[in-house]
Amino acid sequence: RDVFTLLAETGIDGIWLDVPFLRSDFGENFKNEWACTCKFCREKFEEEEGVPFPDKVDWDKENFKRYIQFRYKETEEFIEFVNDTIKRVNPDIKLIVETPAAFTLFSTKCASNPLNYKSISDLTVHELGGPVRKSQIFSQLYFLSYMDFFSATDKGPTWILSYVFKKHKGFKELYKLHGAEIVLFEMNPLTSGDETMSSVVDENFRKVLFSWMEKYKKDIFGFNKIYSKVCVVFSRKTLDFIDRGEYLSEYAYHDMFPGMLMLLNYLGIPHVVVGEDEMEDVNKYDVAIFPSFLCVSEKEREVIENYIRNGGKAIFTGYSSLFDEYGNKLNDFRLKDLFGVSFVRVGDRIYRNKYGDGEVIYIPWTPEGDFIYTVSPWYPDLKVDLKKVQRIGEDFLEDAGIHKLTDFITVESDGIVIPAIFKRGSVYSLRLLNFTGISQENSVPRRINVRIKFKLEEGVKVKKVIFLPYLGDKEEFSFKTLDGFLIIEAPLSYMNIFTICTFK
Ligand SMILES: [Zn+2]
């Protein structure tokens, strides 16, 4: 406490906590252990959890699983403690937490779940490898799934430390595309590095990018959450207790979750990530997607049931709810009444079940897995079967029956366009990223024309539309309205930002 108090008393503006982790590699008998196992930590664990401190790594033992949870709790309590301590000295001081944790096994190892840091810090900063090598279009889509996740860890814009490696041919073009991908999600690119993580990839371009961001910061930043009617719920428990820190996990949640984010981006459906600890938030959305949501507690069942009873539409895939909150297999789906089918009766078809005022769609297989393993973003040289990818997308739209609920934004073009929408008061920020023509050899999107149909909320009228192309200058833009939709037709090269000012 003294250290943080003294630091705050110097009058500094903020404190950056660099990766507050309780890291463990789960080596045999804690041999590769970083997280503390000292007398005090053992005592604290036993007092709080009421079970003996685990003496070895055993994912089948309850006290070990409690230890996994305990580490997250300790990390969060530490961040909260620092935040409270420094704000007692100066209420305006900012706490910035850096963590690269997302939906991967790395998060289990580090006991870091940044979705829970919103209320205990001012800002989270994320570090991510970035498209460091020559990459196919789906490597870029995988990169975007991290942006999706990271943008859910803060109340407002966040920062990302990311790298583009200099040793590859065409790195300058890749660097330019990379900047567009980050700004799409209202993030600040702190692209500090090349392969050494210390020098600058391209000084000239960085100056161009940062000057543009500074000039148009009001058009780029200061919005809040992504505006959407669709949320995707993240299950930290499934990541921890099903994958158990292993890449060769049978259910591979660490691939399923980003697989769903990639699939939705590919289909042009803007969405928001919601963490299981804030699951009540699903009530803000028309559609809640639970991809491979294997571990479900009784309490969570109640939240999900209420959501659907009150008119929500939920989509589950794979072995969702077949495990309890510690990853123990149940005899039947915990949500069998919602799915309308019990585990032993599941056949090779989709289950659609009306429940209360809402509906549940249960897809017994995993479209998210089909998608991510077909496009294999980890293999930049892979020749992807694009027809198969398209079929997986079309099947999912039809199976999930979410056309009508997600058509609040449609982008017609002859390319691949990723939309994102933000909202601030009566102002919408509609952004389109162009992936058309991106391949291993090419990071420059082909210029296309797009026609956007954006459904206006009840009683909302459009005052003006401002068009800001990536690295370009803004101008007032022509638009039409038709049957409650705003229609914009525009050229798109890297990324466009449309600021839509409305009134009632
Ligand atoms: Zn200790």
C-alpha cells in the first residue's frame, strides 16, 4: 500500500500495471510454477475456499479447480486494491492495466480475464502479435476476433500494442492495413515494433496515421460500446475446465470462441462480446449466441431462462450445457428444457424451441469449429476452400434463422466487407473495413463500391452523414432514407467511417 500511496502522492497522472498475472505453466507438481504457493497464500486459499491447498496439478480434483478460480479472484482483488489505494490519494489518477489475455489458453495460465477489469481500472491495454508474417485473409479475420474481444474489456476506446514484422516483403502495405483494422474497433494503435519490438516499422507512415487520428479524433474516438442487437457470450469456465490449458483439448473452446467471432464478422453481423460474469447483459440484445458454451451453472441457467422467457433469442452449439461450472460432465444438458431435446435423443438436425416469449435454437454441431478449421488462420500458406467457407456461412445463417434479426445493417458489394457500428448519444459511427482481394501476397484491398442499408431506430431521422475515408479528409455526404432505412452508396478502399447525426 505504501508504495502505491507514495507513487500517487508524487502527482503523476496515472499508473500502468504491466501484466498483473499469477502465472502457472501447470508443470508437474508445480515445478514450473510462478504463482505463489507460500505459507500465506496457502492459508488465504484454505480460509476462503474451505478446502485444502492442492499439492499437485490435478484437473479432476475440486480443490485444484478452486485454486484456478482463486487465482483469477486474487488478480482482480490486487487490481482493485491498487485502484482504490491510488484513488484515495488522487481521485483523478488513472489506473491502466496491460494484459494480452483473451480467449486463449494463455489466459488460463495467467489467471487474467480482462472482461472483468472494466469496473476496477480505467483502461486496459492489450498486446497482440498482429499480422506479423505474410498472411491470408483469414489470418486477418482471426486478428479481428481479438479486436472484438478487446473492445469488450473497456467502457470506451482502448489501446493496443501490436507488431508488424519488417523482414517480410510488403510489410509497409501490411502496416497500413493493420492500422485500419485497429481503428475499425475504435482503438489506439501503439504499433511500436518490428521483430525486435523496439524500433519503428515505418516512421513516415506512422506520422501520417497518427496525424490523421489526431486531426479526426472526434470522429474516431469517444464512442462507447459497439452498437448491435447480437451478443456472443464468453465462458471462462469452459476455457479453463474443459481445455485445461491444453491445445489438444477434445472440445477446443480456445478455437470455437474466436471461430464464432470470425464467422459473424465474415457474415457482416456486428456483435458484442459479453463475459459470463456479466451475463445479465444479454438482456440488452435481441440475439445471444453461446458458441460451445459447455460449462453452465444453475445460476446461469436461471439468467438464460429468464432472458428467453422474456423474448430473447438464444443460439447454442455443440455440447453446450453438458457440463457443470467445474467442467464435470452431467447426465443431460443442463438446458434440456430450453433445447427441447435431451442429450441421448439428439439427432442430426437443428432444434428450434419456443420458450416463453422467446426462442432457442440448438445446433448439435459446431459451425464455429467448421469455420475456423476450414480457414485455418494459423497457416498463412494454406489454400482455403472458399466455396466451403461460403457454404458454412450460408448454412449458419439459415440454421440459426437470424437473417431478420441481424439485417439492421446490410452491406451490398462484390467484395468482403466487415462492418462495425458505434453509438454516442444520437450519433452513430458506422465503419466498414475492406478485405476484398487480400491474400498472402497482397495487403492492399481492391477498391469497391458499397451500398449500405442501415435500419434506423423507431422515430429517428437523419440530419447529416459525414464521410471519412481511412487517412483521407472528411466531407458531408449524400444519403437517402427509405422505409426506415438509411441508404448510403460510396466507394471503399481500406476503411470508411460514416458519422451519422440523427434527431427524433
Ligand atoms: Zn504467497
